[in-house]
Amino acid sequence: MSQSLAPECNELKERYDTCFLKWYSEKYLRGSSTSDNNECATMFKEYNVCLKRALKERGIDKLLDEAREDFKENDATLLGKKK
């Protein structure tokens, strides 16, 4: 498994990755669970909070927001969504 973009989030990412891979291979692929019933969701939320905090501290969150805004029209076209 790869490391997180933010080293301080590595442990949370590793726990989530391990949980997700186990859930995906042992339950989802075998049809005994759905993506709506992912028991790793709480771990993902914890990792997401850590990662967002780290990106904000480094000022990367603003760059991501700008990139998303710049490509919003293309994304809408490619994904078939309304603007």
C-alpha cells in the first residue's frame, strides 16, 4: 500500500486501506455486501479529515479548489452533468 500525501496521516490511511481491501475482497466481490454497507466508512472519514487538515495547512486546498473550478465545465461535459 502506498503512503499518504501527508505523512502524519499514514497510520490512518494504512488502517483504512487494510480494512477496505479485506471488505472488498471478502464481502463486496462475493456479493455479501454493497458499497452502501461499507464497514470501513468511519475509517475513511477519519483519514479524510486528517488529509484535508494537512492540505489546508500546506495551502494545497486552495490550489485544488482552483483546479476544480477551472475544469468544472469539462467535468460536467465528460460526466454528462448539468453545469
